[in-house]
Amino acid sequence: MSKPVRARDFGLSCGNLQPGSRNSICDVPGVQVGHKTLVTGDIRTGVTAILPHPGNLYRDKPVAAVHVINGFGKSIGFVQVEELGVIETPILLTNTLSVGTCATALVRHAITGNPDIGRETATVNPVVLECNDGWLNDIQALAVSEDDAREALKSAAPDFAVGAVGAGCGMSTFGFKGGIGTSSRRIMLDGTEFHLGALVLSNFGRSGDLRLPDGRVVESLTPISTHPEKGSIIIVVATDIPLNDRQLKRVIRRSGVGLARLGAFWGHGSGDIALGFTTANRVRHDEGASLISQRALNENRIDALFEPMADITQEAVLDALIAADPTTGRDGHFRPSLRDAIDRSPLS
Amino acid sequence: MSKPVRARDFGLSCGNLQPGSRNSICDVPGVQVGHKTLVTGDIRTGVTAILPHPGNLYRDKPVAAVHVINGFGKSIGFVQVEELGVIETPILLTNTLSVGTCATALVRHAITGNPDIGRETATVNPVVLECNDGWLNDIQALAVSEDDAREALKSAAPDFAVGAVGAGCGMSTFGFKGGIGTSSRRIMLDGTEFHLGALVLSNFGRSGDLRLPDGRVVESLTPISTHPEKGSIIIVVATDIPLNDRQLKRVIRRSGVGLARLGAFWGHGSGDIALGFTTANRVRHDEGASLISQRALNENRIDALFEPMADITQEAVLDALIAADPTTGRDGHFRPSLRDAIDRSPLS
Amino acid sequence: MSKPVRARDFGLSCGNLQPGSRNSICDVPGVQVGHKTLVTGDIRTGVTAILPHPGNLYRDKPVAAVHVINGFGKSIGFVQVEELGVIETPILLTNTLSVGTCATALVRHAITGNPDIGRETATVNPVVLECNDGWLNDIQALAVSEDDAREALKSAAPDFAVGAVGAGCGMSTFGFKGGIGTSSRRIMLDGTEFHLGALVLSNFGRSGDLRLPDGRVVESLTPISTHPEKGSIIIVVATDIPLNDRQLKRVIRRSGVGLARLGAFWGHGSGDIALGFTTANRVRHDEGASLISQRALNENRIDALFEPMADITQEAVLDALIAADPTTGRDGHFRPSLRDAIDRSPLS
Amino acid sequence: MSKPVRARDFGLSCGNLQPGSRNSICDVPGVQVGHKTLVTGDIRTGVTAILPHPGNLYRDKPVAAVHVINGFGKSIGFVQVEELGVIETPILLTNTLSVGTCATALVRHAITGNPDIGRETATVNPVVLECNDGWLNDIQALAVSEDDAREALKSAAPDFAVGAVGAGCGMSTFGFKGGIGTSSRRIMLDGTEFHLGALVLSNFGRSGDLRLPDGRVVESLTPISTHPEKGSIIIVVATDIPLNDRQLKRVIRRSGVGLARLGAFWGHGSGDIALGFTTANRVRHDEGASLISQRALNENRIDALFEPMADITQEAVLDALIAADPTTGRDGHFRPSLRDAIDRSPLS
């Protein structure tokens, strides 16, 4: 994999805090990301998998939370995350109409690793989030298979491609080619360095509304759409800071700030949804003790996460826009790259 | 289809209000229910389909609401119902691990009827709810296919079987064989007769906890389980009373009262979830006007729906228990029928 | 204070679990309750104070949660409890129109103990809950003063009166005299004994709907009302089991089961609201560390709290009904005592 | 009252849509605003009253909704607004510790106009929202009296002062003097002109974070605070567009976009809360019919409200900042005016 072009290569950074060494969700130790990209005929779609930790997620469930900025979306798994505050499978991202297939793939994946599911123990709650790539992709083809989901899971690694890859293959943002982007920040607490990272599946924003961190409005090379803000954006958030699920929900809610800074107003037809987890608090499926111990953040320090949460959401979207190559898809539909629209002097 | 045995045939009725002519969710005009039942080898599962009205649901969306009594569940479709207050597909019920397959079947069903989905117009939000039938069914087999879901949809009619059929084939309740049950009440408003109806997929309750309307505690013929309350119950509610989505949510919340009367305390491992719709308020997908008119209930009269909501939930569960035949399933697991456990003199 | 008559003196107990030594919310170590009762002319009202622990609540905030069963209510303080998962003042109960006065009293009480409030540190979130005692009390008189609230706070002790006292002075339940009741259960976890206790301000239920634990329906001596279910019920829950705020919310939600067993269906006009706290998890206002440690319950054991939560809600209401003396109030309005309506052979 | 200085006088406007003739919440016909300002010794506080319509609000309740952006706040009245989707009193804004007093004032005000409250009919749900003005105001003095609240109510009119007046007297924003600001937009639907208006009580934002619509960062003349983002902001939203309560909630949620554009990230200690109402849908307290008719917006057109909602929130805050005079308060604490910090050529 060649070194991807990133937002910072084009001088686009958000806020004053320091990114992690990869400036990626995988700066949170243990997090891995994999893609399966489908490009053939009118198909421009795929699957992206996020593994919160390398162990058995069903046995060792990360504390998690969801936040719905605007609920025009078709995700699966949220009812149980709200009730129990944990996830127990990898997170899959895909196109809107492939959620069912990816959920089934996660079920089979969980059974393979835990043959007692649905027999001696409970069932499993697959978590799949989605955006509508129907502009560039023939979404009616339901091109994603369970095998594709499995390949995305298998390919997960700490280094991963950004841009028009995986679930991001057919996505659009502010009239440009969108897709997968990521960013992270270092956070010092009591002398220890932690990370907060985000990965976005970016597919939102009206053409003409994009605003760069320096205030520049960048119009797409395509004519400004008279269509409403559609699409969606999924923000997956990881941290190694110990948070309880309520704190995590407060943190990921600030992803909406990042979207607003970019020029979005969380349009009616946009499923803007955040899901976060911490690797530092886990719930054991087979816990033997009645009482357990967990760490949490001193709530008075939570602004230390709120501000970078806005920053990494904003920067991860720009990262997707910069990384994504111009793409022609279904019926000759075309999305240009932001790279070709901004004045630039790439720094590397 | 022979006339099914019903709860009232065994003297089990709840509350003092009058049921509709079928004592069924289909007393709400236009509502239809279909089943596909799978019984082979260790498979005891299926699909149940509820059609809110006979027209194109995507074009003519019933106002709807969801309420989570206890969120240990894996339903799909709730994020958008919460945001927009409508459903736009039939409702499918199935086993926990088949939600993905049924969601995909609903997607294809919607595309067939609306070829502009994901192209010229938005995508579609499939609604699938589930219970875990893993005690009687080899749930790991993922036996439900998209074709099975389609057959359930096709077989929908105003008269339908109750008991161990469709999604209810492998379900258990209070140590007895559970499954599909239904009940309804007539409600007079301003001189017009309306209906409130419920259909349950009943799979909850600890053995030994069941309490009949007359106060009798009925122990299962099987030994009292030391296992926690597991399973789940799905309550689908229909009415032809015009309600807005907030009112509908208030109404279906009272399903929890019916469960409590039966002896349940909404156990940790039980996904107790209600979904309601009204056929009297619909949102047109292609609405041309900017302002629309809708009717609603005078909120001061809403107790007229709260009380029967509790009654029909309670009675629909008893209906499932009375209708369900004793069943042997996976690995010889057996569930007796409530019919064989209570003193009885069937009335018909 | 003479030994109060309790529900168990009349053979009314709920469930099979063992109560604490007082069968009271004060079986949770450190919890104290005080009353100020106002009976003069047409005034039948008062204030009840619950102190979660004897220390400075603003400096040492108990983890807390609220749950709204039916939100026809005027409580104050819930927005912040939902956001932060703690309370930081005592809890006051009073009549609906006196919430403002009691909130101001709590503010002054907090400032007295914490002179830095609103100056060097944040403000304070008073928590006041209410029911409408307008049938027996001249509620328009706004008879409760800040001094009354302070007296309730000062009188708090581990032993307290139940029945028609404090905020319960003018309340009604199922056509009988209602008021303050309490109950508790012992819960063994990992070899240690804990407690779950509830105190109710009971003012709900239609005349004729009350159902005793043995199934008997007890009609009020007054004619059955044709009025809708009005009033309200407040359920305050305490425990010394370490729970996080999400778990606490799950537990107190089961208070609705107890209400349903009593014959209620959570009527439209009834503000049915639960607030819970644990003394075993506290958040320090002046916490110095960035990361803190908290204990929580193994979620798989939470049914051990769900079942007693239903039991103590049910029994606390019966406790209020048995303890309350028959009362004549405003305009000669009368409420009989349940004691005089049931067949009885008091056990003590 | 002299013509107030407004944000647009300093070239500060947000978005491209046309404001109403007053550029004020009172462009929504029938809405009136009044203030009582308290300036004496160390007291810098007050009350602001918003009257949704000139009639009897208890008898004719506007459909309403609340949205909590960040719940570090002490408002009263939200539980019932969430349940029933209406307000039934004027809205009062004041300092954090005076909520109780203002709630009591609203109760008495409602009883005066409706002598059946708490006797022949239900009680009343006062709605009071607040910010912490403790930096400039001696908030511990609890200086606001019921009479002050009544005076604010009595002084309500379609033209009202902005800046350091009423509840805004002692507020701060981004290190500048904050207070009351307002803005509105015209919205054409089906050939009819409607309005969406906001009034803010602005008291949020860290010094140094303010960003003007043209991208300029304006640092306060005071040194940048190392203190966390504190304070709060209340956004009251009015419209004459018929919306149901769910739609209204969706609309007012976009106020968070406006805050983000200004440079805020919804800090931990900031109670950022929105309350909206429509004058075009009302619920009659004494409704006789069982079924009522209400108009609503075609949901597909709701972006026509989302975008101006962000704009008017942003502009109303700037309006407060421009209108507010520099203020010295408690202990000599000083807040400069934004007017004195920006390059300017006032347009009028």
C-alpha cells in the first residue's frame, strides 16, 4: 500500500492539539481497520471493518455509546448499545441497502468464534452503519456479499487506506468525492498519553457549502446542486481513555460541532450518526464476580475530549476529501476530488 | 385453515372492554398478517409479516412509533422511525439471527414496488423485530431465507393463524410453548367505532411466574427454571384512530402494563419492544404541498386507549399460549401447552 | 413517634424476598427522611426530605438516575441528572405548586453549606418532585414556605413516619387516603448483604382499580369515580449496591411493574416518575485526579435488583395506604383509609 | 426606548436568507417580549419574559418542544413538554438560582387567569430557563423577586430591548458582555410568508474562541481565560409555521449548528438548551371533540427551516454581543463590548 495522501499534506488541519503518530483512529492501541472495495461495471461500493481490539469482542465487550445527530439512517444494533452500553462485534460500514447482508456476516463471524451463541449463551448484537452511495453506485444491485464483509474483517490492520476505498468507494461530500477519512489527537491525563481517534464514512453536505478551516468556501467543480442535503455521515470514535458509556455519549455528541464547522446544518435527508467505544473499559461476557471495578474520567476534565472530538471529526472529513480520487460511477455520474479544487502546495 | 383455539375459548379475557369481531389486530381495517413456518429436523422457526395497509407503503407511509421496554434486542429500523415518525415497509418478525436476511428481503420487496429507490429518490428503511427461539430451534442454522420472508408477505390476509406459527414457531413463554397471539378492542370516539389491536411474538417470562387474569398462578409442567428471564416479546400495535407519533408512543408504552400483569418484570435478558402504527394518518412520499393536514386525538381522551392497550397486550400473550400446540424441538427440548396445564372447560 | 402501622401489619407483602430490618428506604445505610406536615383550615400539605447520605451532598455527589413513566409532572432538576448522572442536593417532595419554593430552599441550603457556589465554583441543581394534592388541600394557597422545607430537612432521621405526613398529607390513591410509604429488600452479592429501598409519594390510581397482592379488588368506600386516573406517584429509590447511572436507570424503570400490579395503567394525567441514587458510587466535586475508579454491578446479575424493585414499589404504595389515616380536607372532601375497607386481622 | 444597536449595524449577518421586518422573534405575529432589569450594588441580573401569543396560554396551549444540547442546566418544565408537546405558560428566563422564584410567579400568574387550576382542572406547568450570571452578578443574593417576574410579564411588547437587559443583564459570552439577542428569517411556503425567529440568552463560550461570520477570530480585550467553557445559552424559538412537536424538535436541534459556527464546542459546564413553539398549532385545554385537526409541514421541506435555524441562532448571539454595553459588576468584574473590539463602520 503506497502512502496515502492526507489532509495535512494539503495544509488542512483542525485545531491546535497534536495528532497521534498516524493521525488515525488506529493511534488508539489495538484498533484495526480493513476494507473490501467493489469496483466493476456500475458498482462502486464496499465494506469497511473496524475492530476495537484484537481479542474476542463477544467475550470482552468494549464500553460503547451511540449518538444520533439526525436519524435519517438505517443502522442496526443501536437498541442494545443504548440499553447495555457495550458492543460485542466488530463495526461494519457499508451502503444503505447492504446492512442486512453485513449483519448476517457479523452473526456468522461471531458464531465461528463463539459456538455457544444462541445455544448455551445469549445471541449476538451485530453493529452495522451505512450511507447511501446511490449516486455513484448501482445500489439496487445489492452487490455486497457476506464474503465481502468477511474479507474486510480479515484485512483489518493498524495501517489502512483512506479516500475512495471500502464503504467509501461510492460516497460523495459537498459535491466532491467523499469516502473514508481519519484523524486523532493526543490527550495527556495525569501524566499519561492517551488518544482519541475518529474514522468517518463521509457522504454528506450540499455542493457549495464546504468551508475550509481557514474560512475559504470551496465550490465544487460541478454545478451547485439544487438538491437538498442528502447522503449521510458515520463517525466512528475510539479512545483508550477510560470512560463510562454516559461520558462516551457526551464526547461523541461533539462530532456534530465538527460537521457544522465544515458547513453542514445536519440536513433532513442525512443520516448523521456517531458510534464510540473505549478500549479501556470492557465488560466480560463470562464475568464471575457480582461487583466489578471500572475506571472513568473525572467529569470536570471532559472538555479535554470535547474540543478534540470536534477537531478530529472536521479533519477526518477533510482527510476523506483530500484522499479520495475523482470517480466516475453509475450512468457516468462523476465526482471531482477536492485536491483538484483548492489552491495547493502539498507539503510532502 | 381451521378455526384456531383462542384464549377466550378457555375463559381467558382481560379487562371489561369489547373486542373487535375477530379479536385481532386485523380488526383494524386494512391490516393483514401472513406467516411462513419452518419445521424440519432441528429447525423450529419462521417469519411473520404484518402489512399495515394494502397499498404501497413506501408511497403512503403510516405514522408510527417505537417504544423500548427493555432493549436487550436486535431490531432494525428504529433510528429512522424515531426521527421521522413513520414506517415505509411491512413489518417482519423472525428469530434473532435472521434479522439481516429479512431486512434484505424487505429492501428487495420495496425496490420491486418502487424502482426509483436509491436512484431518483431516497433509500428505504426496513423494519424487522425479533425474539430468540434458540431453545427449540437450531438458531445457528440461520434457516430463514429471503424467499421465506417473501412467502410470509405474500400469504398476508385479514384472517391468520395464531400459536406456534410463523416467527412464533419456536418461541417459549413462562415455560410454556409461546408464539403468535392477538387481541383487539372497540373504542367509540365522537360516535364512531374505532379499533386498537395488538399482535405479539411472545417469548418471555420465567417458568412459574405466569399469573392468569383471575389471579391464578400457573406453573409450567416442566420444572421451574433457575435460569433468568430471557427471551423477549415483540408487541405490534395497530389502530385506525388518528394519532400523531407522540401520542402513538404514549399508547404503546402501556404494553408494559400488560406484561407486568402477566407476571413479568421486564427481565434483563428480554428484549421487550413495542412498535405501533395508525392507518388513519399517513405521510405521502411524493407530497406536493408544503403544508399538510393531519388529525389527532384530543389528548384528554387518551386514557380511552391506554387501558385497552394494557388489556390487549395481556390477552394477546394468553392467546399465544392457548393457541400454541406442545412442541418438541432441537435436541429433544420440549415446551408444553398452557392448554394442558389449566383447569378448563373450553367454551366452544 | 409511636410505631407506625405498616402494610405487613395487615398481611400485605409483595414477593418472596426478605425486607431489611426497617422495611424502609433507610435500611440503606446513611439515608435519612424528614417531614414537615401542614394541617390548618383548608391546608393539607407538606414537604418530605430524603437525604442520601449525612455528608455534604454538593461535595460528594451520589450517582443518580431519573426515569419518567408518564411525564404529566412538574419536577425540577432532571435535565442535569440526565446529563451528569449525579444529584448534589437532598431530594424534596411537595405539592405541585410548591416546587419553586422548595427549589429556592434547596438553593439556600446548598449555599449555606458551600459558600463558593455561584462564585468560585458552579451553581447547584436542586431536585424537587411533586404530586397534586388539590383534592384535599387548598393547593392555590401555596402554603408551603421555605422555612417548611428547611424544617423537613432538619428533621431527617433514619426512622420516619409513613402515611398522611409530610408531602403525603393531602394525597389520595385509588380513592383512598394515600401519602408516604416505604419498603426495602435485602440483596446478597458475593457474600455481602446490600439493600434496595423505596419511598413513595402516592397519589395515583382510579377508585375501584386497586388490586391487592392476593388478587382481591378493593373498592373504595366512596363511589367509584368517573374521573380519569389523575394524581401522580413519585418513587425515590436508594441502594448501597454500586451501580453506574445507566444501571440505576434500568433498575428504577421496574417501578412501573409495581404500579401495574396494583391496578394502574399509568394514566394520562398522572405524573409517574422515579428517581434513584446509590450511596456506593459518589462523584467528588473537588476531584483532583483525572481518572477515577468506580464499582459497578455485573450486568448479568441485575435481575437480582429488577424483581425487588417491582416488589418494593408495590409494597410501598400499600404501606402508604395502610398507614394513612382517613382524612377530611378542603371543602369537606374526604378520603377513607384502606385499613377500614379490607378484611383484616392485624398481625401486631 | 431608543433604537437599539443591532448586529447588522456592524455588518454582522448570517446566511443569505431575508430577515423579518424587525429581525426579531417578534416577527412571528403575536409574540411579545418583556424585561425587568436589576442593577444595584453588586446586583446585575433580571428576568426576560416571552409570551407566545396574547391570549390565555393555559386555555390555548402552543405546540412546543425542547432540545438539550448540553444538559448542565437547571430549567424547569421540561418533563411535561416532552410528554405532551405543549407549553401552557409564558416562558421566563432568569439567573440560575432564581428559577424557583420565577416558577412560583408563573404559577400565581396562571391561577389569576385560570381560577380553576388545581381545583376543578389540572395544575400548571411553569417553564423557566436560566444561565449563570455569577461573574458579574452577586447570584447568591437571589435578588429576583416574584414581583420582578410579574413586571417582566407586564412589560411584554412586540418591540423590546436587546443586549445587557432583563435576564441578560449580567451575562457574558466569549469573554465579552453577553445578554439578550434576537434574529428572524422569512420563509415562503406555498406562496405564504412565514417567519422563524429566535431569542437567545447568551452566556457561553471561552474567551478567544469567538469567530465572526467572515472567519475573523476576535479576541476579547480581557486576557484569554484559562477557565473552561462555562455559562450557558438558552435559545427560544418561535414560528408561525404549523409544525408538530416532533418537527419542532428537529428544527430547534439545529441551533447547535449556529453555536458551533460561533466557535463553541458545547462545553461541559455550559447548559445549552433550546425551547421552541409554534403559534400555528395550539391545543385547547377545554377541547370538546375527541378528534382534532392539525396542520404540519411536509417533512421533505424541513430543510427550509433547518438552515435559517442555524443562521438565526448564530446571528442572535452576535446581536446580543453588539447590543450589550460594557459592564462592570460584582467585585469590579468587567466585561468589554464586542463593539469596541472589532473593526467597524456602523451602517446606521
